[in-house]
Amino acid sequence: MGRVTGVPAELSGLAAEFPGYDFGTQQTWGGISIIAIRHGGCARPGSYAVVTNDPGELRRALLEQERTGHQDDSRRQP
């Protein structure tokens, strides 16, 4: 399990890259985890929250969500 280091800088960078999410930290069993929660709740399909202690994993999950979310949007267009 990785350690969360440079959390304030990581959170600022993630917030700038993914403005549709709120970011924070939480003490968990394995240490400190980073949490991303999507604005607007869970009304839309896709991930509502991501919890991990690895900023890289969090970023990859949000990028994947962004990629698949755009594909879903394009399928709804006439």
C-alpha cells in the first residue's frame, strides 16, 4: 500500500483537472485516503465517489470515467 504524500498539492492539482468533483482526505484503516465525490450526486451514470490512497489511481479512475462519460453523451446525441 502506498503512502499519500504532498496531499495539498495533489488535491489542488486534481481539483483543477477535474472541476466536477470535490476532493478531500479521510483517515481509514490503512492510513489516509483521498476521496473524490462528484458534484450533482449520483443522478448520472458512472462513478459517484472514488476512495484510494494512491493519487495516480484516483486520477486514472477519473480519467476513465471522463472518457466513458463522453462516449455515453455522444450515444445520446441524434
